[in-house]
Amino acid sequence: MIPGVIDASLLKSARARLTAALAPPTRRYRPLLVDADVAGWIDDTRAERLARFRDVFIVRETAVAFDRCLADEATRSSAINHVTVTLHREGALSAWRNERYDVGPALGAAPWFRLERAAARYFGVHTWAAHVNGLTPRAGATRMWLARRSHGKAIDPGKLDNLVGGGAASGLSVAETLIKEAWEEAGIPAPLASQAERREQVEIRCEQRNGLQWESVIAHDLALPSDFSPVNQDGEVDEFRLMAFSEVARLLNCAAGEDQMTLDAALVALACLDRIVAADSLRPSALRRRT
């Protein structure tokens, strides 16, 4: 399939915009420590609020640590759950998900504690996610599916997103997360979703309204049949759009308005377009054009 013409200047400007969005935080953040390990990053305002939970945290000028009596995953998880419930009642968190993240040294490693998803950015913990560029051949060219997030979503409502994307909940691997989210968000059956090709790992650490987003996004490409049309299953997608790559490149430059993409989705889509441009430049026809 012919990928279609992608304006390199649009990719360059999109890359510059996204790099600026990923600039180091301007506020001061204190590490959230489990023994000597950094589990998250908390700004001063939130650290001062956590100082009131004296039976859970030791808050110092340079760091926030768990009380010494909370010495294992079970006690830490129970204690921080009490804290997050209180913060939720005070309106300090995004919408409650009733879903936990494992917070630990790596995805799949034994967690230091488990944390309600709504509090992930409040505590600035490291999370992992699986995203999928859905690619479909139509009218002689490959195109990319984008999804519009429901306007009822707690995070980035109404923004454009990759066809599939979701955080790895407690106990789930990247592959299991991908299959789960592929069905819930786009109605992609597991046998097809499992054919997704793992690509880059995109790193995000930036300030957000609800805290610090510290996330590793595992990008995938999935070739979909020409007659495939996504069907949302969980009510979290308002619409799907099948876009030419040139149009996706334009959208990557939208910093506001209804065509704005989420930061993580934009990074994943840009990486895909970069790969396509690089591959196209190596085609014999492209080499002939340059010689």
C-alpha cells in the first residue's frame, strides 16, 4: 500500500511542539520514597497536604517517605488507600476509577504498593500504558484510525487519541492490557489484537493540572483489514476517524481546539509517521528520485 505524501515540515514542527510540551517541570518536586527507592514525585502543595497523614507519611523538606511501620506492600497499600479515599472526598483527585496500579521498580516486578488509578498523578508515580496505531488500507493508501475520547472522561475529555490506549492495571502485562483495551475501546477481537507489532517505548514526565504524569507508553502498530470499522464497547469513545497520514501530520500541530490530540497519543502517532517516512525514503523509487 502507498502510504501517501507526508509533509516533512509538519512532522518537524510537531516534533518541536511536543518537545516543548515535555519540558522539565517548573515546580519543585520531592521524591516519594520507599526505603531508598523513588516511587513518585510530589509538588510542595500536595506534600504539605500529605503531612497531615502523620500515621502514613514522613514529610520532610527534601522528600516524602512512608512511615517506618509500613514495611511491606500490604500495609503500604492499605494505608495509601485510606489517604486516596480522603483526597477523593475532598475533590483533590480526578474521577475515581476503582482500579489500581502496581507501583514498583518495573512493570511486572513485585510492587512496593498498589494505588488507585485516580491518584497516580497526585503522587507522580511511574505508570505504564499500551497504545496502538490502527492502520487500514483504503482507496489505494494506508490510513490511520483515531478515536475521540468521550467528553465524560476524567482525563483529556473530547481530545483525539490513538485507536487503542490504556494504562496497565495491577497484575496485567503490556500484552494483556493491549488485548483488553483493544476490545473495550474498539471492538477488536483478541486474535486480531494479538498481531499488533510492538514498536517504541515513549517516555513522558511532565506537569499536568492534576499532578505529575510519569508514564512509559509502549507503542504498537496493528494492520487491520480493509473492511474493518471500530465499534466502541465501554462508552469511553465518542467517535472514530479514519485519516490520511498527511491529515494526521496536520493534527499533530494542533495545540488547541477540537482537533487537539492527547500528548501521549500525539507522541505515538508521530513515531509511527517518522517510521513510515524513513521506510519510504529507502524504497527503490525514492532512491531513484534522489539520484
